[in-house]
Amino acid sequence: MGKKQFTKEESSWMLYDWANSAYSIIITTAVFPLFFKAVATDAGISDVNSTAYLGYTIAIATFILAMLSPILGTIADYKGLKKRFFAFFFAIGVGSTAMMAFVPGDNWLTFLILYTITAVGFAGANIFYDAFLVDVSKEEKMHDVSSRGYGLGYIGSCIPFLISIAIIVLAQMEIIPISFGAASKIAFLITALWWGLFTIPLFKHVKQHYYIERVPNPISTSFKRLGHTFKEMKQYRPLFLFLLAYFFYIDGVGTIIKMSTAYGSDLGISATDLLIVLFITQIVAAPFSILYGRLAQRFTGKKMLYVGICVYIIVCIYAFFLRTTFDFWILAMLVATSQGGIQALSRSYFAKLIPKHKSNEFFGFYNVFGKFAAIMGPLLLGITAQLTGNTNAGVFSLVILFIIGLVLLAMVPETSIAKKQMNVS
């Protein structure tokens, strides 16, 4: 690849996206929700209650991480602590995912407790993984490295997902003598093994190069640093503006991703067709994520974020006129062109703005904005859909979030100017 060659640190960092994306699709999106619904039904829990319980569980896990993120990040900025915190949450995530394979019978409450632990482990590890970007890559390559990571993630998630779905389908067709529940538990084990195996390069090759020297009372000092950062937020005005813009547009992105299956079901699309659409979306998203990174090198990350937001505005408008399965395919492919790119460039754009020695602290804030953003979009979609009696109108209402995000992003100066304003090196 010549000058485009990635270093061993960059490649090892990117491979973690390949590793943990198995969790995203199998546990978060596809297999676990279906498995939990089946377990809850067997236990005599109604569909309405089981969906509500799963929703509460996701909200609890999200709230825990939102509260812990800046505190953990501030502590982990000290020398030698970033990888330790990453390893701690990684172990929690992988371990609890594997444990779900050994829970007996219809113990739905135990599954929800373990799911909460897996979600905290997954999201907690991501805080420190994202923050490692400043350690592994030079500023001029961050967009490319971050986007390549997302691309690898989409490709990597397809392999364990396909294996898991094949086992489940063969079980349901009674070609192999196991139940749907047993097949799902095998999928959980596959996820844990995949996630663990491909994280080894990160442990071996990625190191914390930027840090703050340790002090005698790191926890109390970290709280003081966190308070100081809040007080000094005026100094970081461009950064704060970007986080506000991110809060709005990433809320729209996340809502469309999380609600797509339910939206498709409302249109009468079968579960099998939805899984196929989900799988193809992952494949299409991979090269487009990489393309966004390449184009950001040429046109700047901010301009490509504009492109991504505009694509999502088109998605929201098109959704208003959605009627057929073919329309849903078009919508899904439009989303696939930009969902990875907009997330990857948001991560690298933010990494370019922050002071490197405080990367964990600032990525903690980044995580808080991302987590709390997950609340407003679904609420807006749900209220609009109920008031109008039209799910299409609910999706269309998300255009408000993207427009607000676009306007706020336009107020953020280019990274070089922003860093001068913040006096960040």
C-alpha cells in the first residue's frame, strides 16, 4: 500500500472493531432480542411486558455508562491506566456474554441481568478503545484509520453472524437436533470467542503514549480535574459546539438504526427478509465507511460529515413516502452508504480536537453525549407516530434532529482554527 500502509499499532487498533462488532449485531441487534422474547414467552411473560423489560434493561445500562463515562475517563488518563480500564471492561463484556450460554431454562431475569452487564462491559471498553486513537495514529491519518476500523467492523460482524444464523436456521428446520434456545446460546459463545480472539493484537501492540503523570490520590484528584474541565468549558467552546451538534445528529442516526427492524415489521416485512436486509446493509456499509475516510483526507472530515447528515435528511424525507418492501430496500441501502462513515468521522474529528493527554476524559464526555442522545430520537419518533397514526411520519420527524445538528456543526471552526482557539496541542 506504499504511503498508505498502516502501522502495527494502527492495524491492531482497527482489528478491535472487527472483534467487537460481533457483539453489536448478535447480542444488541439480532439474536439476543429474539432469544429473550422466546424465553420470556416460555416463562409466561406477555409480549408487551417482555418488550418493556428489555427496554428498561437497555435504559439502565445506558444510564450507568452515561454516569460513569467521564469519571472513568478522567481517572484513566493517568499513566498506565488506560489499558487496565479497557481490559477490565473488556473482560466483563466477554465473560458475561459467554456466561449467557450456560444459564439454564427460562430464567429470563438472569438473562436480563447478564445482558445489562454485557452492555456495560461492551460500552465501557469502547470509551478507552476510542480514546486509544490518539495514541496509535498521527493526526493526518485519524480519519482514514477510524473509517477503516468501522469498515472492518462491518465485514467482521458478518462472519460470526452468518455462522450463528446458519446454526439457528438448521436447528429450526430440525436438520440438527438442538432447540432454538440452544442454537442461540451457541451464537453467544461464538460472539465471546470472536470478540476475545481478535482483541489479542490490541493487548500486544497498542500502548498509551499520551498521559498525565500519576498523583498520590488519583480518584479525588480526578474529580477535581473533572470539575475544572466543566468550569473551563468556555475555553473549549469549539469542542462543546461539536458535542452539541453530535448530540443531535447522532441521535437521529442511532434511532434509525435501532428502530429499523420495528419499522420494517410495521410495513409487513417478514423477519427473514429483515435479517437479509440487515446482513446486506452490513456488507454495503463496509466499503462506504472506508470511502468516507478517504474522501475526508481530500475534502476534510467536516465536509464529509455534512454529506453524511444530508444523506440522512434524504432518508427521513424518503421514509415519509415509504410503501413497499422495495422502498424499504432503497432506504436501507441509503442508510448503509453513510451510517459507518458518519460515526467513524465523528470519532476521528473529535479525536483531532481534544488535548491528547486528556483523551480518556474527553472521550468520556463524548460517550455521555452519545448515550443521552439515544433517548430523544425514539421519543420524538414514537410521539409523532402516535399523534399522526403514521410510522412514516414518525421517521420523517427525525429530520429536525439532523437539521439542528447540521446548523450547529456549521458553527464549529475547522480543526486547525478550533485548536488555536482552545490552545490545544
